[in-house]
Amino acid sequence: MANSLADLKGRRHFDYIVIGCGGIGSGALYWLSKRSGSNVLGLEKFHIGHENGGSQDVSRIIRLTYPHDRYIKLTPDTFQTWATVEAESGMKLVYKSGGLTLAERGLTDDIMDEYEGAMKRHKIPYQRWDHTQLMQHYPQFTVGPGVEALYQKDAGIVDAALGNSLHLQLAQGRGAQVLDNCPVNNVTRLDNGSIQLTTPLGKFTCRRVVVTAGAWINNILSCIGGHVPVYVTQENVTYFASPHVKEFTTDRFPMFIYHAPGNDIYGLPVHGISGTKIGIDAAGPVVSGDTRTWTPDPVRLERVQGFLAKHLPKFLGPVMKTKTCLYTMTPDRDFLIDTCAKLGFPDIVVCCGAGHAYKFASLLGKILSELAVDGRTTYDISEFSWNREALTNPNFTPVFVMGTSKPSKL
């Protein structure tokens, strides 16, 4: 899917260059190409479709529900932007299987109350079920009387690998270029005001840069004297070869998030491959993009197996595969969407998805394209500024579990 250097026909200047072509970066390329056609270049450190980062898998959760207004007011547009990609490509990306938020009274129901309050404020339709109602609707579950559920019909999954691919294909169809195996080693300002990027394939110049480099965000920002405090963690996700696969297809089983003490456990219906999928949110060790391993953690695998044996036994089966991915999280687990004006580079736009952004990937791409082309966006991103306390106070205590203010440990 990547272009070759020869495809550029000697061209070295573009209006817009995107650094990092994963979920958010491919979205930025797509939306920029709608505005600027062939004046867009994407630079990817690895090969297109690699699994080194955080956005390459067959399915990710998409939902309207969030515990905070700053997200929930954006979530309807996540569906709309993916629908735009579906309409242009003729390919289905979003599957509305429904979604469950689960908690146990006296342990984590305060988090679920935050979700419910946000849905009420934004008039998002939902149902609250006790354990009996949950098992009536979804007999796959076996839960005790302490468990309660919030059900929202529009939630489900988005096909991440296909979404990335379509973003890039459609952008290239409008003349955008994408070079892979092309890390950016330096960023400088030229005397004529252009920004120059140095890569193994030579130097490129542009008017605006969009940085969506994931775990390598500070490799880029350090070139212009910047640093964002982020925690890069190595996470596990496991697919089980359930013999009851028919009970876990997208038309029979929802995505779910179970608010366990300490971490959320999330599960997804079958899609892309025949296995059921489960993981623990923000539970992995701190690593870096260059020091991580691809070795799954058996302790976390054992934990999800125990959870499933108790609450969702038919979900289990032989381990089909356990894979690792990276989260790149700000200390408050909120997005960073801003320019680098504080570093003297208002023409460089930066985004960090904080380990929960794939559902927003196309929308974030649209927002970044507006910031790059227009210098502003029509969406309210005021709470995702670089100037907030979590990113400016070195003593800020990290909080990685959404819906709570309790400090997090890694």
C-alpha cells in the first residue's frame, strides 16, 4: 500500500506531512486528502500494517458512553466520520452489537454511576439492568446478585485494521503519498519558514506537520525542544477458540466493559477471526516503543481466564492467540490535541490518543486536518490542551481508570 520514493518523482515539498500512519495518522491523511489532495504526505516509521504500535487489530470498541462530558459530546461524531469512510469505500467498518457496562455494588458501582449520569445529561438512551435482567437478555453471563449493568444499543465494534487500510487507500486515491520504513530523525525550521523533516529517504519540507507518532511521540517533539509526559505500557489481548462461537457473534453478543477493582476488563464479540476477544485495560508494565517485547504476560492471561470461568464460561476455549500492543497514556488518561505553539511551532499539530482513541480515530483525523488547514477546529477540544495540569505539573499523580479520580499504579 505504501508508495515508493520513485512515485514522488523527485517531489520534496508538500503542504502537509503526517508523521505516523496508524489509526489516528491514517485518519488525518484521509481527511487532509479531502481538503488538499496530492499536497499530503504520510511518513511511517515501520511498514504499513505493522503491529508495533497500538492501533492494528481486527476489532476495537466503539460506543457513545463515556463518564466525562468532554468525550461524550464527541462520540456521536465518531459514528458519523466512520460512516463517511464506509460510504466512500463501500466497506462495512462499524458493527452495532450493543454494549454493556458492568459493575458490582459496593466495589465499583460509583464508576457506573458516572457513566449513567453522563448518559442522562446527554440524553443517550440506555437501560439499567440487575443481574437477573442481564442474564435474561444475555444468558451467556453467569453473575451474582451484586452485579448490575448499563446497556446501550448503539455500541459495538469498529474494524481497526480495515479502517486504517481504507483511510490510506482512499487518501492515495486523491493523490496523497505514503512512505513507510521512513522514520523522521530530525525536525527543523528553515529560513524561509518551512518545516524540514530529515529521514533515511532524504529531506522533505512542508507548511504544516501533524504528529501522530504514538509511543514515539517524544522522539519527534524532542527535535523542537518539547516533551510530553506519557506512560507507554505493554498490554495483552487474548483470543479464545470458543466451541460456542455462534453465541458470541456480533448479532448475538455485545461488547462489554467490566469495572473490576483496579482495572477494567473488556470483551468483544467475534469478528475478523473466529475467536472471542478479551483484555485488561491499562494493566501492563511501563516500557518504551523501542524496548517493549512481544511476549505476553501469563499472569494477566490467567486473570482473564479466571474472570471468564466465573462470569462468562462459554466465552472460554483453547487460547487461539495472545498478542501484545502498546498504550501511550498521558497522566490523566485524556487526549492531547494541540499545536506546538508553546515551542515556537504553531504549524506543528500533535495528538496523543491516551490508549483509548481508536473509536475516535477518524474523527480525530478530521479534527487534526482542520487544525492543520484552518488553524482551528469546529469541535470542542479545549480540555485536551497541552497546558493542562496533568501535562505541566511534574508531580501530577497519574489516574488511568476512566470514571474515577483514584490514583493508578503500574
